[in-house]
Amino acid sequence: MNIANQEFSNKFKNMLKNPSLIILLILIFISLFIFIIFPLLKVFIISFTDNENNFSLQTYKDMLSNDYMKQGFRNSILVASLTAILGTLIGYLYAYTINRADIPFKRFFRTIAVIPMVFPPFIGALSIIMLFGFNGLITAKIFGIRTFPVYGLWGLLIAQIITFFPVAFITLDGVISTISPTLEDAAFNLKATRLQAFLKVVLPLSIPGIASTMLVLFIESLADFGNPLILAGSRFPILSVQAYLQITGMFDLRSGAALAVWLLLPSLIAFIIQKYWIGKKKYITVTGKPNTSQLKSVSKGAKWVLFSLCMIVSLFILLIYVTIFWGAFTKIWGMNNEFTLENFKYVFDVGREAIKDTLTIALTSTPISALLGMIIAFLIVRKTFPGKRTLEFVSLLNFAVPGTVVGIGYILAFNSKPLLLTGTFAILVLNFIFRYVPVGIQSGISLLNQVDPAIEEAAYTLGANDRQVFSKITLPLIVPAFFSALVYSFVRAMTAISAAIFLVSADWNLMTVQILSQTDSGRLSEACAFSVILIMIIIIFISLLKVFLKNKVSLMNENFASE
């Protein structure tokens, strides 16, 4: 205990020597409390009170006696679990094939694997309806089937796997690519078969990454709102949709908050396991470059089997998203598939304000979120102060919190003075800033851990202060992480729906809300046109950002060389 107290005292004394650091930490802690912790507390508080604001468990008693509500919880856990298992399995197969098999079209496969990340998360659900629904292109037009169970478990599960497949692939691609093939060569030298080498070497080394991926997919699927809203249907209730309907349909904030707590608890448990248990269980192999071929891992027959499976997955993903573009240029999908541009005219007539609002909000929140992520990452990696672990946990907490919970929390927290923000531009911007800052923090931490602190210490030795070191030394060195944070924040701000749908108003609307509205109204072609415009905006932004950052890095290198 004395050692711990002494360590805390030393940290506190060091911090007192730097007043600017104290001010910055106070501002960050206050911001995190107001915009992350406070909304969550409001959700918990209102779920445990009655109409007179007295402590009560009646809301939970009512839910536990409601079979429909309990079914929603079971369905949510079922879909999240199946998505985690199947999504991780497909992602691992895809990543293993690309890294260990000598197959053609690897660049094509990698490109297809990340396509769903650029699209709004519920676009897969819209496309599945267009392909397999009552008037679906494949079911009704090709096979004449009008009873395919697109609404419910199977349709939703397909949409969830497609939506979160890139998360699994990117994570597991990194895991498998870092396992040295020389370990398999050693197994082969000991007369192991390919199957034995995989089961005894590659798979055990992959387990921490597999477990982490499954937990992340479980959290993401449990938190998803758009796909269940479109595909779950009344016969297959899902908790996130039930919470939304309780508030917007029944105007029952208490029941909506209680459902949000139900949704939050398994997400938090999975997040804590992933972050603080699985995250620490990593196997590290220290080797040089492999001096033997990687291609021994897979036989010729297995190579083409794996290639065929990856091709099937890739073509299905491609079909899902090509359908959206096709649908945008048809008059009435499923009824009249003649080519037309009227859908885009309709979008710019009806949705002009939503397009402008979405761009304004995204362009405002994106740089703030990315920069805040870099600052917090810098503080966590490079500074010593009391409460560092608390800062890291709270700043990353929104990753685990379902959007539905965040949206309900913001309604409850900012619906009265002195923080009356409901229906304003500010509440949407603040939601996006603190909702997506964890990605910037994680990217910044990963890259800063690879940067030698001696570079920054040299700047301090020459008399630079914290602001100068961060802006002149650290930030230029972590440009890739900053770029990743910018891209992710912008894409998510443009495609967000789960929290934002609670926060839009007559004055500020979003394109994603318009897409859902058009889908609910049966205007699938118009919904596709909205989606195409949204996708094109995202692609243009990413392309411009790449050019800008490339020029910026070149200029920095020239200045560095001249100095």
C-alpha cells in the first residue's frame, strides 16, 4: 500500500510541475464525464425510478413478466453469438487463404473484404430485401419463390455477417500475417502433416486473435440497429429495436431506458473481457525473415478449395453492393426495372437539406474527433499522471456502448437546462465526436508505441513545451493513425444511424435516416439513390484526404531534409 501511495504521490508531484498538462487533463476528464458517463448514468437512473422519481424496480418487473421483451433479449444474444462465430470463421478462412495459399487475385480479395466498411451498415439489409424479398430478383424473378424467410433470423444473420465481416478479416489478417512460416517449416521438418502443422502451430497462435475478434463481433452485432430495424420484423424482436420503439412509438422513456440497460450489460461484459483479459493473452514469436516458402502450408487441392470459398464470399458481397447501384437507376425495383435518373432528381428535391446537414455535421465532428483521439493517445502513452487507466477506460467506453443506449442517454441527459441541446446541431456533433474517438485513440496508441520516445525527449531538451512537441514532433510522426481516425470518423458520421436516429430533428436531419424512411415506405429505388450519393461523397472525401496528406507528408519530408 505504501509503495502504491508513494507512486501516486510522485505522479502527482510531476504533474504539478506542468500546469498546462493539468488544465488539459481537467478539460478532457470533464468532457468525458459530461458526454460519455453522464448520459449512461441517466439511462441507469431513470430505469430504476417511477413516475415520481422514487427508486423502483417496477419497470424491470414488468419487462421480466413480458414474454415478448424476454424473447427480444434472447434473440439479440442469439444473433450476436451466431454473427460472432460465423463472421470470425469466414474472416479467418479468408485471411488464412490470402496469407498462406498461393492463389491469384489477392488484391481483388482484399479490396472486396473492406468494401462493406465504406457503405452504411444497413445497406446489406436493403440489398437482401431486393434480392430475396417478396419481389426479390433472385427469389421471385429467377426462381419464382415468394416465401423465402428474408425477415427474421436468417435474413438478419446474413446482413450482420456481411456488415461485420471486414472487422473479422482485418483483425485476423494481422494475426496470421505475423505468424512466421518458419514455425510451420519446423513442424514439417519433424514429419508433421499440413493438417497437424495447422492444428498444432498456426491455430494455437491464432487463438488470442480469434477470441478477440469473436468478442468484437459480438459487441458490434449486439449494438447494431439498422439491420434489425429493416429485417427483424415483429415476429423476431430484437432488443435495440424494441428500445427504439418503446421511446418513439410508445413514448415510454423508462421502459426504453430499462431495455437499453439490458442491451448495455452484455456489451460491457464482452468489452471488459476483450480489453483486459483476451487483449493481454498474446503469443509473440521473435524471428527473422522466413527463408523457406510459405506455400507449403496448403496443398494444391486445398488451395483451390479455399480459393473457391473465398471467391463465393467475394462474389456474394459484390452482388449485395452492385444491387444497390443497379436499384438506384430503376423506376420501381421489382415492378418496373427500366433505366431512369428520376430517383436522383427525387433525392435532390426531397433530400437536399439532409445531404447538406449530413455533410456539415460530418465535416465538423471529424477533425475534432480525430485530433482529440491523438491527444488522448499521446497522454496515455507519453505522460505519467494519476488516473491514466481511468482516462483510457472511459475514453474507450463508447466502443462497447450500443448506439441505441447512447441515443437514449443523450435524450435524457441533454433535454433540460443548463444542457438543453436536444434537436440542435451541437448534440449531433458532440455525439459523433465522443462516439468515434476510441478508434483514433487506439490507432494513436498503436503507432506511438512504435515511435522512440528519445525523439520527443530531444525536443524537450532543446526547450520545446508540450504543445510544440505534440504539434511539431508527435503529430507528424503519427500521420497514418491520424489519417485512419479521420477516415473512420467521417465514414461513421456519414453512415451512423443507431444513436443519431434519436437525435435528429426538423432542423437537422441525416441521409441515413432518409434512407431508412424511404425503405420503410417501400421506395427501394429512391433509398438506393440516396445510398449511392452517400457512398460517392465518402469515396470523394477519402480520395481528397489521401491526396492532401500525401502532399503534406512530402512537404514535411522536404522541410526536414532542408533543416
